[in-house]
Amino acid sequence: MKILYYNCAAGISGDMNLAAMLDLGVDKNTLVGELEKLGLEGWKLETFKDERGGIFGTRVEVVCEGEHGHCHEHHHEHHREEHSHEHHHEHRHYSQIKEKILNSALSQKVKDLAIAIFERIASAEAQVHGRKIEDVCFHEVGAVDSIIDIVGAAICADMVGADKFACSKVELGGGTVRCAHGTMPVPAPATALLAQAFPSTLGAANCECTTPTGAAIIAELCSEFEPKIFGKILKCGVGVGHRKIENLANVLRVMLIETGGAEPEIFSEKMFELSANIDDMPPEQISLLCEKLFEAGALDVWQEGIFMKKGRLAAKVCALVNSENLRSAKDCFFMHSSTLGLRQAEVLRESLPREFDEVKTPLGKARRKIASFKNLKKSKFEFGDAKKIAEENSLSIMEVLKILNSQNP
């Protein structure tokens, strides 16, 4: 299986995505030939070798006739250079753009993906402005260059030959950005809505690092975020942004990775164990604390019965967390328990690679967790699914688990 992995440490925009794909090896002439099927006139695609922060890659410009030179995705596109003169782009409704794509000679797969990306942006804009999606009028994103960016993204995704797409955290940026509706804080409203589909970071730069177009591409393409990948990197591509950002290389890197073969039997990763001794909270409140710790990102939460000084019976509440969720888990202890202090220990967790599948059973579908070690295979149905099936069929959980386990090989 081949995975295309996006590294968005400096964010992503439509032109950076095209540039990274071309740098990866997508044939420019083939891409242009496919884009010409849209029937748009007066544009051409120019590519350059450039660098940011000492990292070299490809930069892309969409040049349009009658638009004072280079086109720009001005609705939020920080990656392209700003100019003092005004650019007048054509405004288009979502329905017009959709019709243009549907009436083209592009493949159905590319049409569906391009429309899905546009629909994500339209849905976000509709929510921001309180309109119906069919009434959304794109301003600068309706310009030729942005249509090229989005349809080009769909074409490249089809051409690159990946079985699935994955992504790192996506840097959104900081500060403010000028757009069609005035000055907005970063992330702009539409970007903030689109970013709900993936993990992100803020503040690496005092400018917009991810545009609505870039956010929509990641949200639509990628099915996994920050995954553990075992495989061989076949190709790398670097898309260079137009803005030079201090202390941040404004580049987008993509990697085509071939997975498969003999995977490691055990994953090792650094974790933190947090614990607190609690002797003045009733059991139902401790149970709620455990729920809140899971919501805060804890990978595991458990209780241990202990005796404290003066022979008092108490509960030791423990949580296993990674570095990313360490702060939120600590805050959860102090917010939702009576404890005045915590203990923190660094631990090494070793775990087996695992996967999930969905099994059709006589009682309905249920998810199953599967792990392997040497010649031993372990599988277990998700308790939450078993509980739901029991409730829906008025059965005891024991009966349901017996039926489900009979489906296990």
C-alpha cells in the first residue's frame, strides 16, 4: 500500500500543494492538459525552483491574462506575495463552479473530489455568513487561479497513485489577515471551521499559514492524522510558499511511502503517568473525574484502592498520557478533583500494532480490535458496540458477548 503523507509544519495553501505535487514527480504537461479540460481561458502555469529557510523545492505561479500579471488567492492566501495594486477577480457562485466542473471532460473521480473540496469551503462560508450553501458567492476563491488550485489538487491526488492520504498536525499561523470582508484574526472564520477536521497548531508565525483552500484539501483528502507509519519513502516533494517567514521555513513537504512487509512486533513510546491520592471524594465524583481525564486525552485511566495515613481508605487515580496531552490532563486533575498535588513519572509504553475491522454478526455490525505477536493473534470486540447491541435487542451483555465471540476465528 502507498500512503501520501503531508507534513504541514508551515501550513498549507492551494499553490503550495500544487508545487509540492509537481516537485514529487507529477508531470506538469499532463497536469496542464487535464486542467485545460475545464475550458478556462487566459491562464498558464509557471514553475520555479526556490528556497525558504535553506530548503529548496518548487514554487508555482498561475499567470492570468488581464489580471496585472500573477493571480493570487487573495481571500486568505498569505503564501503569495502581496502587491500594492488591486486585483479584480471574477465572482462565482458555488453552483456555477460545480456546473463548470461537471460539464468538463475530466474523469468522474477527479470531478467528485474537486466538487467535494469546493463544497467544504462553501459549507464553511455558508455557516460563517448565515446563508444556504447554494447562495454562497465566492469572491477571490472564484477566480481562475483558485479553481486551478482546487481542481489541480484533485488531479494530482489521482495521478500520484496513493492508496490513502495522511497528515501531520497543520500549522494555522497567527496575527491577522486581510480578506474580502476586511481584516480578520488568524485562523480566518472559514479556516477555523474547516480545521475541525484535523489536529492543528497555532502561533508558529505572525501570519496566516493555512488558507481555506489548503484546509479543505487536507480535510477532504486525509483519513489519518499523525499516524505511525512503517515503510519505505519512495519520493519526497517540497512546495515553496511565496512569503518569507522569520524562523519558519515556509514549505510544504509531501512524501510517498510504501508500507507493508515485516512490521515491528512492538512499538515503544515515551509516556507520562500522572497520579493523585484522593480520600475525600465520593465514588461517583471519582468516576466523573475518570471520564473527564479520558476527554482530556488520557490513553488509559484507572483507580487503585490504597490506605493512607491514619488508616483511611482512599483511591489512587492514575492516568497514562502522551506529551501532547500532558498539560490538559494535569489541569483536569486540578479542575475536577479535590487533590492539591500530583505525581508525574516518565514511563516507556510498549504496545502491539493493532487494527480494527467491522464484523457482520447475527445481531448487527460490531467493531473488533485485532493485534498480533509472533504467531499469536488476539482479537476482541469493542465493549461499547456490544453494549449498544444489548440495549437495542433487550439482551444481557453476557448473551451478546457470547454471540459476538462465536464470530471470532
